[in-house]
Amino acid sequence: MEQMRKERIDRGLKVRTEGLYAISSYREILYLMGPRLLLIVGVLALPFIFELAPYWKRVINIMFVYALLALSFDFLANYVGLVCLGGAFLTGVGGYFSAIYNVYLSFPTYLAIPCATITGAAFCTLCLIPCLPLRGVYFAIVTLMYPLLFTRIIEALNILGGTNGITGVDGFTNQHVEHYVIILVVIGFLFGMRRFVNQDIGLVLRGVKDNDQSVRASGIDVTRMKVLAVFIASLIGCFGGAYMAHLYMWAGISLFALDFSIIPIASVVIGGGGTLVGAVIGSFILVPLSEVLRAFGTFRIVIYCIILTGFIVFKSEGLMIYMQRKYHQFERWVKV
């Protein structure tokens, strides 16, 4: 009789090569591509699942905006070492820039959003450059002050519509464009960032996080690398803000709300920091959960805190890291 033994599926692949997989069967193809295809197909199907529930379709749109902000935070915090609490600053700047382009300069929506994303990211980067020498909690506190500062400036000087905001912003041409623009952008940023952080420049950024003095000693401009990282993170966040301005057809100081800073951080904690996809998964859990708990009134804050505390205490590594570990423990029978 043939003797059989159990072997973990991933070991057979990684023994051949660590970076480029040598695939020998359709089962291994399915093993590697299955989780990715499940994620892509799942998010693309969400608008159809909630076709008869317009309210939840809007929640899905906001959920993907938070996913972008969580991606931005995860990238800066876990790959560059910059804990940025200014997610609301990114959304506010992106939203206002897009409204300015659309209302004041008469740019169409499909042109206003990319222009606002780029110019907003450049503006945010310029504002954050003086903060780059700061580390740890000092950088985090300063970035948290930016959305509060710009909110008070707009209110005090009564500029950009003041407390009423900028009205008359154009919406999207149809619902399918409205849904799939943000979905495709999240998928693109997710897989693009996963590829980016594993390139040489991504390894340099990790070195900046671990020991910036050693990176500087090797002749690399650490400040330039941080500026690049902040610009990339700002691109992601400003797109989310620009999208929201056209989603609501309005841009106001609520785009600087602290929810856009706090919920992405909680999403990264729940999903798993340093995985990028964990930030997206965390947003997919937290944002719908927040909406479901609205039925409990003010008591929902208590339930929300209990759930968050439970995740942090019992699954501090994050859901994605836990699921990755369990997935790689799948075994199969092979001949001895």
C-alpha cells in the first residue's frame, strides 16, 4: 500500500521559491488566488446585493472611503513609522479642493476629482513637511491638530462658504459610476500598495521606520523618503474626500470630522496592522456595525466600545493576521 503523509499546502510552494511561486497544479493556483478572487468578487457584488436598499448602498460607499483612509494610516504607521491622526485633514482638503474645482472653476466631476486628489495631496504634504522631524506621539498630536485648525479658520474667516459649506457640487452621472468608482479605486490602491511595499523602495521605507540613522548613514535622504510616503498616503486620503464631496454634492467642515481620523485607526487595529488588506477588512466590519447599532440610540456607544475592547484584548494581532495563519495551516495528503 502507498504510504501517505500530511503536508501544509504553502510549504510545497515556498520551498521552490520564496518570491515567485512555481505552480504545479490547478489546486495550488486556487490556493494562491482564492482569497484574492474572493475579495475582488465580493466587493464588486456588493452593490447588487443591496440593490433594493438605497440606504445601505450609500453606507457601502462610505465604507469604502473609510477603507481608503485606513489604508493610508496603515501604510504610514506600519511601513514608515509615522502615526498620522490627520485622516480628517486629508478628507477635508480633498473634498474642498474638488468642490472648488467643480463649483468655482467649472471642472466636470471626472476632472475635478483627480485634480483635487493631486493638488490636495501636494497641499497636505507641504503642511506636514515641518512635522516630519517629529517622532511618535509628537507627530501624531500635531497631525490631529490640523483638521481642528482648518475648521476654525473656515468658521472664523467665513471663507469657502463658512459653516454652510460649498453647495452646488455636481454628483455622479449614474449610480453604477457612483458605486464602482470608489470600489475599483480601493482595489487598485490595495493591490498597488501591496506591490509597492515589497519593492526596493518599500524596503527602504521599512528601514526608515526601524532605524532611520542607519538609512541616513547609507547615503539615502530620509526626509525625501518620508515626504514621498506622506504624499502617497495623502493621495489615498484626498481621493476619499474628493469622492465624498461629489457623493453628497456638498463640501463643508463636517469633512474635517474626527470620525475620519478615529474609525480608520480602529479598522487597522481590528483588521491587523501591517497587512494593508486588514485595514480594508476592518472598515468592512466597523462601518456597517456602526450603522446597525444606531437602532440602540446613545447606548450604541457602549456596545461599540465593548466590541472594540473585545477585539483588542482577545485578538490584538488583528483578524487578518489570524486568518492568514489559519489559512496557511491547511494540509493535504501526499505520497511519501
